[in-house]
Amino acid sequence: MSKRVRVRFAPSPTGGLHLGGVRTVLYNYLFAKKYGGDFLVRIEDTDQNRYVPGAEEYIFDTLKWCGLEPSESVQHGGAYGPYRQSERKESYRQYAEQLVKDGHAYYAFDTLEELEKMRQDFKTEQNPSPQYDHSIRMKMRNSLTLSADDTKRLLDEGVKHVIRIKISENETVSFTDMIRGEVSFDTSTVDDKVLLKADGMPTYHLAVVVDDYLMKISHAFRGEEWLPSAPVHILLWKYLFGLENMPHWAHFPLILGPNGKLSKRDGAKYGFPVFAMNWTDPKTGELTEGFKEKGFLPEAFINLLALLGWNDGTEQEIFTKEQLVEKFSMERVHSAGAKFDYEKAKWFNHEWIKRFEVSGLRLEVDELLEKNGLTISNKDYLDKVIWLVKDRCILLTDFVQQSSFFFKAPEALDIDAVKPKWNETKQLFFAELIRNYELSASWDAHTLENNFKEIAAVNDLKPGELMLPFRIMLVGGKFGPGVFDIAELLGKDETIRRIQKALTIL
């Protein structure tokens, strides 16, 4: 790279952070780290009508959980602040006014009623949604149709107005996308976007260009839904700063759900999360569940996101963050949409749980158990439990079912699974097993299993027919790790006590 790599994630604080937004963060982060550059977060809050309290804090909490924190932001500071667009308001008007002065933009004084009338008056079958463009602007109330004196008078009187870019007709605007190659647009299909609103706030179109220039952004990565805005942004770069200063662009593919673009509604409909962390809408009180609360490890979450639209050209699927930094390249990001598969997402999480050291899971599991009424004082014992059950857990929340019986005897036993084949012979077997276990000098899984099988053989019973009742006596149901491993960890007294209690019920 000839100049220092500087990339940005520029969210609007309007709600929870969707899968696609976190993937945009991830690709920005990986690219910056790969080239020793800077990753910054800029809050784009120019649309104050859509501002949602708490959304900005939520964004930073999410990035922290994911391990994708920026080097510059509202929270982290930096040499190119402010990093909140509403605090940069005064810097935008001069650029909008310069565009007017150079003939690339104009003042528009149309009222909301006049704009609505335009949409009705110029509606045709061929054009059911007329736009304020090259074919319409000369029929509207703006500085192109008004005299210079009238325009000055309206401005002096403080009449509400916006500044619109003047898009030429029949011009081809092109750029090279790092993922898609050469992309071209016919300006005849582009309307005269508002650049500066009546309240003095810039729209996204002006603000993103000005801020990317002032913050020395070298590469701008965003979702493909922004492609239609590209011709406006390219022209603004050309008019204000020169195309040679424009960042390299890449537009990421959509993340697809079961029916097209993945949406928040898909999560509610199909029962999987679409946000990184729980988000509660402050207006409606509606809770949208997140991957974190569902039981995903952040390492698994960013791993699965990385492969939603990218691969390194091999069959490898499990990547640490450091490996992703090393292997990531924009050339291997796909241009086609990537379908989100929740079952595959859970597979990633399962693989990561299996790979994790016990110490890396201890805090999360301890908190989960405590939330479920189990306060663990013996951390060494907890570590042994985690080691024993972790390979069976797909989500972190599975640790509750897979390990709670180690800390508290099951309140209910799945007797129905045992009762049909229960008989006096089996009752006597377990009574003898208790006596054997009481006298046993060794208490390890291997010895316990051997003794179990020896007693079964003497009583002409198949061990397989006795294993399920034994498991249910200790665990309460048909789950958990090896039953003799469970007994070893529970200890002699507790194992015998649970068998005795079960026999009184059976």
C-alpha cells in the first residue's frame, strides 16, 4: 500500500447491530490489521429523526464483545475527531456552498406540499414515482429557475431551503470496485439528491464524502445496498477533492436469509438471532435476541461471519482472529450473496467450545449456572465438570443442562424411560451395587465400571440394560457424559445417595 491504510465503519445509531453490520466491521478490521493501518468508527447521526437513545452505546458494547474495537472513535479519541457527525455540522455547509458556487449544486426552495404535487402531476405509467431530476428540476422552485435576485432575496429572508446536487444527463460515471471490478452508471437514472437539509444538517451523501476526505480514509467498504448511491458520491469526490483522492471502494454482498435479504423479522420468524447482542427497542419495548445471549462465543461468531462471503481458497473453516488477519484479502470476498445457515453457525460454536481451554470457559459457565440458581464455590470442581461436558455443548447455554446435576441432585427423574423394563432382578442388582460401592477402596471411573459389569455378569444381566437406569438415577434424564465419569466426579457418598433415592421411587 502506497499510503497508510485507514478504514472506517460508519453506523447510524438507529437500533441494534445486524449480522451484516458486524461483518462490515470485521472485514474493515481485518483489512486494517493486515496492513498495519487504522480502523475507526464514525457515528453518522445526521438524521436526528431516526436517532434512537442507547443505540450508540450498544454499537460500542457489541464491538467490544466481538473483540473488534477501533483505534479511533467517540470513545477512543483520535487526531481526526469529532467522530460524531452531528458535532461536525459546521464543516459541511462550506462544501455545499462551494458546489453551488461552482455550478454543481443549487438551492431548492420547494415546500413539502410542492414536492408532493410534483409527484402527483408528473406521475405516468412509465414513471409511477417521479424523482427530482434533470427532467423535473426546471419545473420546480429553485435557484436554476429563479432569477439571481429572487434567489438572493429568499436566502436573505431565511426561507427554508435545501441544497441539491445537479446531476448531468447522459453521463457515464464509473469506478473500480475491489470486489466487483469495473462498475458504471448512467446519470440519467440518478436524481438530484439533497446534500444539505433545511436544518443545516448534511445528508449521508455529502457527509460521507467530506468526512472520508478529512479523515484521510484510504479504503471505504460498505454493503452492496449502497451501490446505487455510488454515482452521487463519485461526482462529489470529483467536484470537491478530485478523483485521485477518492478512497478505494468495495461493496460487500448481502447476507441472505431463508427468503432473500436477511432481516430482523427473519430472526423472529425462524427462531435464530440476527443481532450480535440483545437489543430492546426503547420505543416499543420489543426484545430482539442476540448471538451473545443465545450462547455463542465471540470467537465463533466472528469466525462464522468471516466465512459469510469470504474464504481463503482452502477447505479450512476454523480460524482464530489472528489467522483471519493473516489470510484475509479483499480479492477473495465474493460478489454474490451469502446465505446464513443457523445450523452451520451452531456447528462453528460447537467446534470453538471443544477447542477452548477450560479456563477460557470458566467465567461464562459460572455466570450461567449462577443465573440458574447454582452458586459454585469450588472452582476446581467446576473446572473438572467443564472439562467433562464441554464437548457435548453446542451453545454456552447448554452447560446448564449438561452440568447442573453435578451441583444439585435432579428434582425429577425420567422414571417413564425405565419403568417398562424394570423388575425385581434389577432392583436387587442396584442394591448389591450400593454395597459394592460402599466397600470399594478406589473411586475412579475405570474401577466403578469394572465392578458394575462384574456384578451384572454374576446376576446374568446385560450391562447395557442397566446403564440407562443408572444414568437416570444420577442425572435425571437421558443426557450427560459417560455415566462412570459422572459417578467419579460426584463422589462415593453422593452417587450412593442418588441410587438409594431412585430405588425408593422405582
